[in-house]
Amino acid sequence: MIELRKLSTTLDPRNSYKLFNVEDICLLVDKFYLEDFSDQEKIHLRFQLQHYEFQSSKVKEYVIDC
């Protein structure tokens, strides 16, 4: 239960998802949502999360630079 709670903090929207972590989300899916995602969906999820992480960092850079 503690592990679930720790991994779930990566989805906390406070501080603009400061704790966002692709690996933690993928581990959360692998350990606690076994029946909810197919292997193919897990692969797509990882790429989507990485894309989100990359895009959000670009937005933050833009906001900081302006």
C-alpha cells in the first residue's frame, strides 16, 4: 500500500506536476493495473508520457524565457 501511494504521487497536479515521472507511472501500471492495460497499450503509454514530459518542459522553458 505504501508503494502504491508513493508511485501515485507522480500524478499529483500540484506544482504543475513537479513530481511527474514516466518510470513511476509505468511501474504503477505494471504493478497495480495488470488487467487494465495490454502490452501494446503499455508501450504506447510510455511513448505518450515521454511526449507529454518533453512538451511540458518546452512550455515551461517558453514561459520562463518570456
